[in-house]
Amino acid sequence: MFYVYIIYSKTFDVYYKGFSENIPQRLLYHNENKSRYTSNKGPWELVYSKVFNTKREALIEELRLKKLNRKSLEALIQDQQ
């Protein structure tokens, strides 16, 4: 399975969109400052995820999410809850 996810940092009030095959491991990676963009901006919390059967589908969705503005992202997150 392949996942698209959104994590949020309350400290910096910023969202990060990504792709992974293992969300818990990837979230740990972000919170341990091992990712260039998210380094020293945590703590990060998972606020959205969606599963896909193929890597291609997940990467297409990740690209779509990265193009969304903040208002659209927050609406998407709210709809999932």
C-alpha cells in the first residue's frame, strides 16, 4: 500500500505534504529532524492520510495536494475527520 499524508506543526503553523509506504516510520523520521524541509520545525502531527493501491496513484495525489492553497488543505483535513 502507498500513502499520501499531511502533517502539521503547531509550533510553526505549517503543513507538510508527503508520500510514504509506512506513515508511522515517516512521521518519526520528520520528528527526529531527518528530513531537510521539516527539520527543526516540529513537533509534527499527522492530520490527514489517504491510501492508494499503486505508487503512481499516490504520487499523482501528492502532487495535487502540493498545489492546494492553505484554505483548501484545511477543508480537506476537516472533511476527513
